[in-house]
Amino acid sequence: MLSTELLPILFRYWLALPFLLLLIHLVSNKFYNGLQRYPGPTLAAYTNWWRFFESRHRRTEKTHIALHRKYGDIVRLGPNVLSFADPRALKIIYGLNKGITKSDFYPVQQAVVRGQRLQSLFSTQDEGYHARYRRCVNHAFSMSSLVGYEPLVDRTTDAFIEETKRRYCDVGRACNFSKWLQFFAFDVIGELTWSKRIGFVDRDEDVDGIVKFIGDFLAYAGPIGQMPILDLIWEKNPVRLLLQKWGLNNTVFPVTKFALDRNRERAAEMEKIKRDGRVDEQSGRGVDLLMKFTQAQHDHPEFMTDKQVLASCTSMIFAGSETTAISLSSVFHFLLTNPRVYSTLMNELDEATNAGIIADRENQKVSWAEAQKLPYLDAVIQESFRLHPAAGLLLERVVRPQGIDILGHYIPGGTIVGCNAWVVHRRVEIFGQDVDVFRPERWLEASPVQLSQMKATMFQFGAGARTCLGKNISTLEMYKIVPTFLRNFEIRMEEGEKFATFNAW
């Protein structure tokens, strides 16, 4: 009876039905999980398309700062997304054993080989898999391993200094310094991983388009990660994956080819490490990550297969190059736009050299141990990390099913929560009233208690169990190349040039 009455109405108004369903969908989004009590952009409460298009403007870090200054510590960025500005939320959202997992933003960045996704330490949502993987390779990224990597960094540093002189200084040619620093960072990772540079610095070009590929890849991942279902439609749809599985779309990424070639060249050496489980760390020639990963294969054969070793090596290019290059660019940008800071840092380097703190070496290289004795250098790099962290989007996590209390707010299970380093690094109560000003002295003037709070708030490498595994390596590179470069060259901004940003993510 009901159907006979209802059907004529549906037939009469069928054109209005899609609009009615859309309205129901939008209203349910608005009140989803009770999140309507949190302020934010009006459209963001109704649809994730707001996040997608906002990210496409490539200035999301500035948008997030402005939103939190307008609305407060909790801002709704999507129907099911909350952004937190209070640094105290870091331990809750990213702390150990909280049952909070990574969102679908991260699998968008998974590589695909023969139609299958490759889980990396960064992109996996499986916490058990991540814990096993991390146990296998943790030693390779520990502070104690840095001494074995320093000779490898030095080799690329020597090439970088010499090529800068030859290609730019000796001929009076201006340098696209951000790109040049990218080339350095990519080649350092090649040296650290395989004891062989990829060739960016030696050739002063984007070898096989690797830099462009990764730039395009990240530029895709940022906006698409705001609506991950789009990735399943465009890049990882079943038809495309099937074609790859059948070998009809079997393009080999240049980094993978480079890794395969290096692995083949050193197969005998790696077989010995795999068999004996020993790496000669006293040789003085440097111990690279391929050796460390192969040693982990000996120790954990049930997990670290040949495929896993290859994936670990290639993932270093994605994880360890772009972020370090961004951070290096920001350091030099702040030095160029703050002559007083530049002068103060140069005075510290000169005094340290005169006092014998910095030894005399080829190309005036500064060692890791020496860099640790330069407090103003440390303050400059920390302040650069604070004002310009490499990641410019929310580091998303999904609340466990039973929900969680975050600073007195009950957040229902399934809600996406997170913090943006650009926001938490500008907390007045932590860093002072002048949070938008580049002032390294704040790190030297702070009391021990305040300094501890400042360091605990720093989020440029993430936090908790999923903290960037390569942060020690990135730090090693930066603390060596910044003073070394400054001791070799005087730098200035080309007339009319300015620093521009592009938030890929």
C-alpha cells in the first residue's frame, strides 16, 4: 500500500531526488560525530572538497595559521577532521601506545610495483608491520651510526664545494641556490645509501628527471591526500593496477634502476655480510645504508628479504632528500634576509677557527663533532626549523574506536585529528611574543625550563613512534654543510629575487 502511494510521488519528483540526497549528505556531514561544536570555515563542515581546493592553492600552512589565530586551539577542517594547535596535544595524538593510527592520507604516497602497493615505514597504516620494520633498521639510523656516515657526507660535500667554485664562482655566474641545494641533498642520499652519488652535483642537472618526478609526486599527494578516494579513481584504480600486474604498464622508475644496478655491482660484498652478519665500521671509508640493511637481513631473515632491502634503499631517496633540501633552503634564506644574523654566525665560525675548535681541512669542511660546539649555528638551524618546517600539512591520525580525550575534549572514534608544525611552532606562550620573527637568540636566552618546553614543541620531524627515522641523518647533513659552505663562500641575493614557497605538502 505504501509503495503504491510512494512510487507515483517518486516518479513525479525524480529530478529533485539527487538534490535531496545531496542535501541529506551535506547535513549529515555538518553534524557528523557531534563535531559541529568546533569552529572552522563554513564549507569545511559540509565537504572535504574545501580541503582539496584549499590545498591546491599551495599555501595551506598560512591558511592553518590564520584559522587557528581566528578560531582558537581546535579548528574543524573537514566533516571529520580536527586540527589542534596546543602543543600539549602532541603527546596525546602521537604518543606511544595510544591506539591512534595513520589516516588514508598516507597510502596515497605508496609506490606501486607490478600492480601491488609497497608499504614503506612512512606510508604503512599497519602499526605491527611498522614496529617490525623499525626494529630491523633502527640501528642504521641511530646517533651511534652517524660517525660511520660522515666520510660519505664529506665526499659529496667536497664535490659540492668544488663544483660551486667551478660552475658559479670562477665564472661569475648566479646560482639557482634552492635547486643546487636539492642536487646536494639528493647526491648525499645516494652516497649514504650506496656509497655512490647519483650524479646531480657532478652534472649540474636533474639526472633522469628524478627531482621533477618526486616534486610532481608530492604535488599530487598533497591535494589528493585530502580526499584519498580520488587516488583510488585516478592512480590506483583496479584497471591500472591490473595492467601493471600483466606487465602492460611496466615503467621502471630511475631510482629503482639505479638501486638495482648498485646492488648488482656489490652482490658479492652483500652476500658476505648476509652470511656473516658483520660490517667493518673501522675501515674509515664509511659504512653505507645498503650495508646496514643487508646486516639487518642477516639478523631478521624472516622479514628483511631482498625485496625489502631494495625497497628500503629506494625509499631513502623519497624520504631523505626533498625535506632536507627544503630545510637547507630556509636556513640560507633566513641568513640572506637577516644580515645581522649572518654576520653573527660568521663571527662565531671565525672565532672557532682561530681558537682551534674547527680544524684545518680540505675545502674548510666542518666535522659533526665541531658543529656541536657552535651554539649560534645550532640556534640558527633550530630557528629555521621553527619558522619553516619542511612539512606544511596536518600530520593526520585516526582516533581509536572507543574515542579519546584530548585536552578535556572527548573526540569520538574514527575522527581524523592532527597538528601542523607551522601552527604549533608559533605558540606565544612557548616561544615568546615575536613568534613570526626570525630570531635565533631566543634559543640562547631561554631558561633551562623554557628551553626544554621549546624543544618538546618542535614538530619538524613528527613525534612519537612514527617520528622521522632519518632525522639524525638529516641533522648531520645540515650541521656540516651550512658552516662548511659559509666558510668557503660569501653569498648574497640576486637583485630582484625573492623567496617563494609552494606547499606540495
